[in-house]
Amino acid sequence: MDRSTLHNIPVFKLYGERGEWRTPDLLHCESIPERSSLHDWEIRRHRHADLTQLLYVRKGTALLEVEGEQTQIDRPSIQVVPPMCVHGFQFSPDVDGFVITIAAPLIGWLQEQGDDKRSILQRPSCHAVGTDTSWLDTLCATLNQEYANPAPSRDLLLRSLVGALVVWIVRRDEELHVAGERPDRGQSYLSAFSKLIEEHYREHLPMSRYAALLGVTPVYLNTLCQRLTDQSALSIVHQRLLLEAKRNLVYTTLNVSQIADLLGFSEPTYFNRFFKRLTGKTPNRFRTGK
């Protein structure tokens, strides 16, 4: 696929959605029929800038195309789709299963918790479920139910459930001795940048500092982010700050001044301007849903 063709592949948050990540949750879960039935069982080729997807086909058939490679699924399987991979799916009308979409901060947290040195979630892979079908059915159904019904300690349980799913993928990959592809240099830098953001986003570091920590120039870092995510390096940092702001507004009782201080803003006024510029709403209006 040449670059001119790649440039025309749409970048969505979820399929068909160009807007911002609309929820403070770090993951999204839905059944495969829930979205694919709206598109005549075909999800056309697209990409996600900073989201990883785990597609669990538990029933029916599917033709999966990821980075130009097609895989025919006729038995329960899980497909890993990393950020910025061009992918499209065709499903049979009797398809069943789940799509779990994971935002970059949660992917970083999952990788920190585990011991997967091959970063399996950074490359496409497909894994037949085999004898684990019943266990994965229960795991994914529980995750989907928990996602749809907010309850106390929901975030902790969602992280635990998706963590169990990721561990299964890592172990399955190890069992089958799948040779890991070395990610390109740019993707490695982007992964390192994401990790640095997670460590420092509250400090409001200049891009020159992030670039220095990575051992690259600010121009290279920004060009890399534009190429791989269609966002500037500064925008990626701001989106992480915004996500944390939304989470605090939704899930805590901290007032706006306290949240501004927690996120490293010197004045609540600056935080209000930042939030309204990126969302079109003040923090208080976002919190009340008006």
C-alpha cells in the first residue's frame, strides 16, 4: 500500500466516529453485531490513532484484513489490532463475539504490570481459542456486562478483566512460538513517548524536554507523531491531560480548583480555558452534563 493510498484511509476513534474519545473510561466494549449490523456486516478499512482493539469472534465466520493480510475465521479466535494498523472486517450475519477497544494509557499500564518483553499488543496477531472457549466466553461476557452497568470499583474490575484477557493472549503467543516481528523504529519511539507522557503529563513539560528524554529532536518527534497518529506531539499530551480531567470530573468529588492543581495547572483559570478549548464546555458544564 503506497503512502498516497494510506493517506486516504480514515482515522476513527471507533468505527465511523471522527470525534474525540467520548468517555472517561480507558476502554470500550461492545458486541460485534452491535456495530457491524449497522454497516451490512462489513467494517470498511480504517485506522485508530491511539487505540488497540481485541476482536473476539466466538461464533459465525469472519474475513479479517489487517495491514493487507487476510485471515479467514471459521472457529473461535481473537485478533489483535494495534494502533494505526489499517484493518477491515467482513462478518457473516450469524456472527457473535466482542470488540474490546483499549486506550493508550491503559495499554501502557497493562504492559508495565506484565512481563511480556515482546510487546505483543504492538503487532497484529490472530489466536485460535481452542479449548479455552468457555472460559473466554465468560470473561468477555462479564467484561461487556460490567462495562454497560456502572457500579462501585468498576474501573478496578474492568482493568482486572482486560488484564486477564491480555495475559491469555501473551501466553497463547508463547505457547505457539509465534515469531515476534520487530516494530519499526518510529513505532518504538512512539511507544516510548507514550510511556513518558504517562509519567510526566502533570508536569507540563515542553516538547523539547520530551524529545531530549527520547534522544531525538523536537522536529523529529512532532513529524513522527503526525505520521503515525495524525496528531501533533503536543496534542497527544493534551489529550492525555484532558482524559484525566474528564475522569476526575466524572468519578471524583474534587472541585475544579482541586482538579486543576492535581493536573499541574498553576491557576484554575488556565485549566478552564484548556478544557473549554478542547471540549467546547467548561469543566462544570461537562460534570453536570449540560
